[in-house]
Amino acid sequence: MSNDDDWCTIESDPGVFTSLVESFGTRNVEFAELWSLDDDALSRLTSPIDGIDDATVHGLIFLFKWQHQSSTSSNNNRDGPGGGEGDDEDGIISTTTNIGGGRSEPLIGDDVPPGLFFARQTTHNACATQAILSVLLNAANSVIERDDGEGGDGGGDVGAENAVEDDDGNGRRLVLGRELSDFRSFTSHLPPDLRGEAIGMSEFIRAAHNSFGSAEDAFLMGDHAGRTKRAATDDDDVFHFVAYIPHEPDGCVYELDGLRRGPVRVGSYDGGGDGAMGWLRVARDAIQNRLTAYSSAEIKFNLMALVQDRRTYLCERLDSLIAIGIEESDPAMLSVRSDLLAEEEKRTRWKMENDRRRHNYLPLSVEFLRCLAGSGKFDKLVDMARKNAGEKRKRSEAWKKSSVEGM
């Protein structure tokens, strides 16, 4: 069993998230970062290469700065950054976040659509992984794996695990992995709060999550946590992840935020001619509504999509060119091989960056400080750092003041 101090923070990065889902045993997918919310940016998700215009987009994960606003409301729909029940517990009054006024109320109980996986966040620092799981465990037409080695059609429905299906569609279908398949089956009949507890207590999920923390995080967890952690203040930047997913059975898009009591229906879409673009536009509108709550100077957002591994389409294209006898020197063949090489180089770069994130730079830093002290430069550099920090603090306070006056 783990506790809150056993979960480290992980970086919002497509290389980190892709490697994390692969460590879960999930295959045939990757994360792609979005820098814009216009139609061109969304169409690059559904049309990753020429000739493909129906690519699957399993979900979106949105990172934003959590805005703390005290709530005097007496209702039970109160959410907080710590992740836990919204009701008052042990004399602690939780808070609510009103982002993009007019948001729909969370669905609870029998109002939650059958087969929609939603879990409350009950573990600190787990919101990134919980958002990822919200997308993975709701992925339509996914392939599940059982202990006996059989595959099954997950279909995005936690109760539809009867049909045996060994084919992953030549890499076109998300393979959930045995551990997550078992986890989804185990939690299918649990309420959202117990699903959140199950995530927090899963050693498999926690170990995969923590493998992407920095080596220094290990020092800040466990026995050292009580001496190093402090409560967040209004001056701290606290970030949170939410997921947006399409639910094919009812044709609606849902926002899955573990700090809320249930999933939020943000709109409906036509699952016909528009393909993934239909639900992506609905999710985009919901995200833009969130953004309206922030000042124009706020830029600390991140948006990623869980999409098909781009190498799948490139390998299909390569095989089709080979099958019709296209020569290696043909421009079409050279273009596909160049794109495939770029994808492999991207994966190599992701691995190198993840290795650097995991590397323990603390001994190097300590030795570097010792060298500075031995050379007599340490005190001077400390004074300079204090001066720079003071100036930065003044600029930050001036910026906050101007932002408030401009609202």
C-alpha cells in the first residue's frame, strides 16, 4: 500500500507520457503536443500523413494552473487541489474552481453513462497519471489482454469483455495491456472514490509513474517527506490535469477531472462524417471556455492528444509502396523512409531526455558548490543570487498588480 508521499511529480511532456503508457504495457499509441486550438492544428491529429484523414484520437489531456477560489456555497460540489472528497472532512473546508462560468454539473450515480470510467483523485501528485488512465480506460475499440493470453475487444466499455479478438488491426487499435485490462475489469463496478483509491494503492501504476520522476524526488519522499514538504500558498503555481474523451455510445464529449464529483458532459458530437474532428471541436470549445478565466498574460498551459503511433501509418505506406514495386530511389519511397527515420529519431531523443530526467545530478551539484567555496567565489555568487531573486520578486509583484488592475 502506498500513501500520498510515495508519488512524485512528473513533467508534462509527450516523451514522458508516451513512455509512461508504454511502461503500462499499452501499445500502438503516442502523445502529440498541440500548440494551437485552430482547425489546422486539430486536422493534423486526424490526418497525420498524406492519404490518412480518419486517424483515431483517443483523448486530450489539458494542463492548467489551478485557480484557488474560496467557496461559501453549501452544496457538495466543491473541488480542491489536494484530491479527495469534496465534502467537509475532519474540519477541512474544501474549495471550488469556477473556470469558464456556466459549466455543467458533474454527473453522479445513475446519471453516469454505462461504461464510462471515472475515478476521483484521492492521491496527491497523481493527477497526470490519473488523466492518462482516464483516456486509456475509455478508449473505444481497444484490445484488452487477459491472463490466459487471449485478447478481447474492450470497446471503451468496462463490461464488454466477452468477445475474443486477437487482431490489433495491424497496429491501428490501442492495445491496453494485461495489467490495465485487469485493473479496468477489477474496478468496473466500484464507485469513483474507490476507483481513485485503487489507483493510489496500485504498486504497478505507482512504480510506473515514479519511474519518470527525477532522482532527487526520491529524497523528498518517504521518510524525508515530512521534513521537506510544506503547504502550497497563494504565491505558488499549482497545476492540474484534466482529460477530455469522446464516448461513442451516447455521442457526447466528457471532461474527466478527478477533483470533481463526477464526469462533466461538455457537449455532443456527430460520430459520422466528421470523424474525430467532431468531438475534437466540442472539446476545444470546452478548453477555450476554461481559458477565458485567465488573464491574457497567462501562458502556462499545455495540451496533448493521445493518438495512433505515427510509425503505424508510415509502415503501412512503406509496405504498400513495396507491394506495388516502387523502387527505393523513387521520391515517394524516399519521403516515407525519411519520415519514418524522423519518427525513430524522435523516439531516441525522448529516451535520452527521459534518462537525463532520471539521472541524479545532486552529487555533481554538491561537488560543484564545494569547488566554488574552495575558490572563494561562493559567497559572492550567493549575494548575486539573492539580489537577482529580490528583483525577480519585485517584477512578479508588479506584474500581478498590473494583471489585477487590467481585469
